[in-house]
Amino acid sequence: MSVDISLKTIVAIQLIGETISDEDGSFKSFELNIILNNAERLNVMDHSNLRGIINDAETLSEFLNIPIWHAESNKT
């Protein structure tokens, strides 16, 4: 799905961690979202590599000059 938005409407980058469980077991997944000035959240990517997604978020944060909101992953 493609969405057209103005870069000026992006106010933050959000990182969320979660544990995904299925019949083969469980694994950590990390979500990178952008937050718009109308409070809408758009998913950019999901990743299993925390360091990789943090690097991507830092690059976007610096380019757009916006903060990163990093939510701690679920401990269950």
C-alpha cells in the first residue's frame, strides 16, 4: 500500500518491540512507525534486528530533524 504524505506532517518516529508467537515458537519483532501531526501512526517497516532498526530510525530522525519515541518491548 502506498500513502502520499508531506514530510512536514511527520512529527516523530516511533519504535515498538513485541514478541511474536506461532506454532514454531516465538521471536522478537521491532516496528518502525512515523507519527503524523494529526496523531495518525503509519508503519514503515518491521524488523527482527533491533540494532538495525535503531540505526534506520536514527538516520530518519536526523534527516527529518524529528525525535525518536522508543517504547520498551513487552516483557511477556
